[in-house]
Amino acid sequence: MVAENKCEPDHNGIENMNAEFIHMKLSQGDRLKRLNAIAIRQMQVFTAAPAIRQLKG
């Protein structure tokens, strides 16, 4: 079992979401918009993590 680093964006989750969107027959443009929004939210969470704020000092 591999330990997950909760401070890293979840690329596997993004890939899984893309696969689900393809299964739902969403257009490439719609998939891109949704995946981009998800990635932005993940980066906001990532940069708001207390460990990252401590590094910024």
C-alpha cells in the first residue's frame, strides 16, 4: 500500500473524473471546463494547507 501525500493535487482523481466524463459522453470542451475547475479548486486547497503557509513564513 502506497502512502498518499495529501498536499499534492490528486492527478489520479482528475484522470478518473475525465474517464467518467467520457463515459457520460460529454464533449471535449465540456470535459476541459469541468476538469479545469476541479484542478483550480484542488490548487486552492493545496495552497491553503497549513504546511504550505508555514513554508511561506
